Amino acid sequence: MDNNLRREIILDNYQNPDNRGLIEDDSYLKVNTNSESCIDNLDFMMKIEDGVVKDIRFDGEACAISTSASSIMTRSLIGKKVEEVREILVNYQNMINEKDYDSEVLGELNVYDEICKQPNRKNCALLPSVAVDKMLGELGNEK
Amino acid sequence: MHREDFPMLENDIVYFDNGATTLKSKRVVDSMDKYYLEHTSNIHRGDYDSAVITNELYDGTRDVVSHFINCDSREVIFTSGTTMSINMVVFGFMKYYLTDKDEVLLTKSEHASNILPWIVLAEEIGFKIKYIDLDDNYELTLDNVKKSITDKTKVISIAHVTNVIGDVRDIKSIGEICKKKNIILNVDGAQSVPHMKVDFKDMNIDFLSFSGHKMGGPTGVGVLVGRYELLEKMKPLCYGGGMNNYFEDDNSYELKEIPTRFEAGTPAIAEVIGLRSAILYLEDIGIDNIHKHEMELKKYLVDKLEKIDNITIYNKNSNSGIIAFNVDGVFAQDTSVFLNHYKIAVRAGNHCAKELKDVIGIKNTVRVSMYLYNNKEDIDRLVEALKNNKEIFNVVL
């Protein structure tokens, strides 16, 4: 991908993120990600109905990478089945961690395919996927 | 000053993260190498030559500390750092001193290590934690200290210099008030002892904590200085070798004298020796010269930063070499990653002062903290980089 295009997409999602802003609704799963390795602090909430992600929202203070990744990630996951979400998360995490991954399932999330060149930003890019992972884990516990 | 003494500076870096930790001079590292390569041995009771050398260096470091901050040598306890020192005060002394009727005064700009131990002990004992108000510059005034004191106030526990705003508290005046009112003054000296003259006796401090690695010394060693009468009432948090006179099968035991009884087990010997070199090095340069140098640099930096349109400085006037700022509309971490591209090391975050956000209304800042080896060229490089701040996202993304 062209570097300028990549930068433009990330910056646009940082400055005008989708799905930003939390709502009062107890039917959502909720998680806070206050990572030990960086200063990003985002809250996430996700609504799952009949095995499908109906909504994900986030809010908080974070850098350009994790804010934009949260915007793109939430947009990519809404409407997907839980199994599809898990597949996207695994492939996304593999991409960030420089392991084999299937770029086909990642769509717009491919803009972070070179973030591994900046090791200190990997956790920023991973933050939304860690958050969704945690919420899916909670879902597992409830069953 | 003395840049040639710090090998890391040969790598063409600008190091402005001295509030977190400082660079090490060759003299400090050499003294530790010498211990490891020429006279490795444990302290206490060694009869062979290398052990005698080590013992003299280790115990002699108490005299070096005592000269540096004006306390008695027997009031100097070696710890793993400021955090451990404050925890020893809270859980070794305050736990037996405070009751549920008492009040402890802190401020919201304290480091985590001077708030969290108090919160945990308060949970156990039930005393009340109160925060002394800060003024419009987020600084602590003597008036506000006086206003916060009630008949129930037993302790004031504050940093001498705070690690985000860098304001210098008037410890001597606060110490006088505390002495009159029988309040114990616990001072976190992590950001002051390395940078300015701290006089334990003259300032009427009861407990003083600081870390070696923030003053050019090694990590893993710090100091707790306590007024001797108080140390007599303090209990060790650790028990074991090196700190007892005897123990018997009828469960009787006797602990060693102060301060040895607070240093159970083999201590960080190499690190204490490194700390000794670090303090002697600072004394050679003169602590007042270091403070003066940092203040000149701070003024130089603030003057230049103020000329850049979209930068907000949070602590222009504080009397230390710490500057907290943000580029408007840019998250602090993005700014610090941007500066790293110019090989400039700064810190982004809340700097462990998590309650300060309630006061300044902003959680994260970029912090520049200076030390003796910084110079105007370092600042020029930072300012030139920040002038390009419109390019931040082109650089970091």
C-alpha cells in the first residue's frame, strides 16, 4: 500500500473516529484497556445478539495509532458473526506480531501491516483487538 | 557540564528523561566494576582483605550520605529505592503510630508511591487521607498547608519537588510548622535530592526518601533517612540474616542496632558502592551549581517554547528543571514518538501522578526533565524539532 494513502486513512480515523462515545446500556459487554506498556486508556463496549456483533463503541484518551485502529476495528467487526470476529482478531494479531496471516480477511485493517517496523507502537495497534478479545472471553464465561 | 563523563552521550542523543532515570558517569560504573572484578565479597564479618575493603566502602557510604544531606550516619538506611523507603515508613512506622482518629495530609500531585501505600494502610486502620489544595499553578502554598491542618493531623507526606509540575515545596517552613504542632513530616526527595541542596536537619524533616538512579547512581538502591528517635520505634519489614544478634529455640531473639536491623539479607552492595561514587561526583561539581545550571536551561527552553504557537506549557514558573507541555491537539505519546525520530528522549504520560488529572484537567503531558549534562544545544535541537510539529503525523504514521 502507498505510504501516503496509509497515512491518510490512519489520520482520518484518528481525527474523525467512528463509533467513538459510550452509551448507558447494561446489555453491552464492557472492558477498559489501560495497558502497562503505554499510556493509552480506552473503554470499549460491545453488544452481541444471536452470535452477531450488533455494535461496538469506544472512548478515552489514546494516541493516533490506537485511536485510529479502534475506529477501523470497530467498523470492521460490526455485523460480523462471533466466529468471523475471532478469525479477524487472530489474523490481525499475527500481522502485527510479524507471523503468517491471511490479509484477505483483514480488509481496511491492512493499513497497519507495517507497524511492526516501529516495535514501540505494536501495543498501540493491538489495543482494540485485545479489548475485543477480553470481551469475547467474558462472553465465554457467561455461558 | 561534564558531558565527557557520560559515555551514553557519545551516541549523539539528547536525553531529557532525567525525572525517570539519569545517565551514569564512567566513574560510577567503574566503581561498581571494581567491586565485581577486584574485591567481590559479602559485607559483615569478613576477615579477608577484599571483604575488609567492601565493608569499608559499604558502611562508609553512610558517612557520604550523612555529609551530603546533613543527617547522622546511623540515620541512613539503604533500601531498594524511594518506593521501598516510603513503604517502610508507612508499613513499618505509621502502621503502629496512627489510629482511626487521625488524619494524614497529602497532595494530588504526589507520585503513586506516596499515595497508594497510604490508601492501603488507611483501609486497614481507618485514618483519614486529606489532600491539601494546590493553587492556580498547581503548586503547594504555605497558606494552604496551614489551612489543611487540624487537631487530628498527625502526618504530612509530600514530595519536595513534584515529578510532573516540578514545583519546589518550602520544606523548611513546612517542617517548622510540623515541629510546632507535633506532626511528622515525611518527604519524598526523589526529584529534589539529585538536583538541589536538601538539608535533613535544617529543614526539620522526619523521614526523607530518595533513589540512587535518579542522581547518576545505579538502579536498585535508594536511601531512607529517619530521625533516630523515630527509627527506634520503626519495625523492619524484612527479617533474616545480617539484622539479628541472636535467636533461640524458645523463640527469643534480639535484633541488631539501627540502621542494620532494617537491612536484612545481602544488600545491593555494588549498587551502594555506585551510589557512593554518584554522591561524591555530585559533591565535586557542587549541588548548587547543578541547580543553577538547570534553572538557566529551563528559562532558555521556556523562552523558546513560548514562541512556538501551538504549544501549551503547564509549569512555566516552577523552580526546577522539569517542563510539562503538550502540542495542542496531539496526544503526548505521539509527540514523544515524534521526538524520538530526532533522537530526543522525553517522557509522555501521567508520570505516575494519577490524581493530578483532577487538578489540571488533562491526564497526559510530555515531560522534559533536565540534569547537569544537558546544554543549550540539546534545547535548540528540541525546539527545532518542535517547530516542525505540523509534521508530527507524517513522521509518526
